[in-house]
Amino acid sequence: MSTLAPRTYARYVAIGDSSTEGLDDPDGRGGYRGWANRLALHVAEAQPAPLLYANLAVRGRTTRDIRKQQLATALAMHPDLVTVFSGVNDVVRRDCNVKAVARDIELMQSACVAAGATVLTITMPDLSAVVPMARMMRERLLTLNDLVRETCARTGARCVDLAQHPVTSDMRLWSDDRLHANSEGHRRIAAALAQALGLSGHDGWWTQPLPADRASSIVARVTGEFRWTREHLLPWLWRHARGISSGDGMTAKRPAMETVTAENV
């Protein structure tokens, strides 16, 4: 993966859904940290000038929601660095129109690039080899990744292609719900984005595989599937059948620009 020439950033805005919000990377204060917060700190530590940062992401939002609810607010903050990531809440829906999702992503990227911002977007790792349910949406996910790569080539946004690296499909980087990265996963995503920005001290360590793991027994795997179905899949299906989103009533965790410090991210 090539890198952009290092530069100084003054204003970073993150838009997206629960991944950008930071689930499941606890911050130790009752909230979530996440790769966007981690990236903000990497940027701040790599430059002498202070960095202002806002995170407008809200869990449960579709790409269309993000374009309608977050983009204008983000542009009004005059950012020179923007991360745009969405799509998970789209591809899990049976009525997902992948091309429409990609068009909304392109509109967001184009608007931010036109405003003078460096724009970063990531692709979604394919978990179908280790998560049975993911096989049902695999074709949509792979198609969206391809469209995102093409979109970035057109808009000038930077595509950080996580899906091309096998380690990102290692379940040890994912939380129990299999939809969100865990703390180590968020740490690696932030490192990938920092490398794409050419930040000093960030190389490709995040692509390295985790140590070999002892294979689990068939009984353990089956038990794990039943537990995941009971604790995560069935509640998700019941919630969506009633038209309820995990983000209902939620607002952005960092809706205004604040100077980044190690204490507040």
C-alpha cells in the first residue's frame, strides 16, 4: 500500500456508524474509544500543531442515513481530514441495493474532497470463512468493496484496503457479536489509516498475522455458534423485525470540534 505525502492536519471529522463510533473498544470510562479516536491521537502526536477532532458517527445508521444526517454537519466544520466508512448496516439487510450504497459513499467522498479534505475510506473484511451467517451476505460485501475501490479511484479518496489482508479476517480481532472489531482490531485499523497518511513511525506491522492459535474442537465451535445465535443473532432479528435500530435515540459521541489530547480520546 502506497502512502500520501505527510502533511499537517488541523481539523479531522469522522462520519459513519458503530464502527467509527468505536464499538467494541471500551475506553475505560463507560464509553468506546475506537479506531477514529486512535487515529486522531496518532495524527496529533505526529505533528507539532494541535488537531481538532469531531466524531459524528452513530450506531445503526445506514449509508443513506449518514449522507443525510452527518455530511452537511461535517462539511460545516471545514475539515482537512475526513474518514468515511459505512455499509455494514446496509449489506446485512435483505433489500440492500449495493449500487445505491456505493453512490452515496461516492457522493460523500466527492463532497469532502471538493472541500479540500484528505479523505480515507476502508473496505470490509470477508468473515464468511469463519462466520456462517456472513456467507449469506458475502456476495454483497465483495461487490460493495469492489465498488468502493472504483469510487475512490474516481473521487481521489484514499482506499485503505483492509479486505486484501488475511489477518483482518482473524476472529481474534473481532468482538463476540462478529460485527464489530475488538480493541486489538481497532488498534490495527487505526495503524493502517496512520500508515496511509504517511505518519512517522507507522509501517505495515498491522498486516502481520497473530500467533498460531490452537484449533478448537467441534463441540466448542458448535457451542459457540449456539451462544452467538442466542446472544446476538436472535436479539438482532427481533429488533429489526420491530423496526428498532440500536441507534434509536443516540447522538454523536463527539459532536463538536475539540483539541485532541491523550486524555480525551
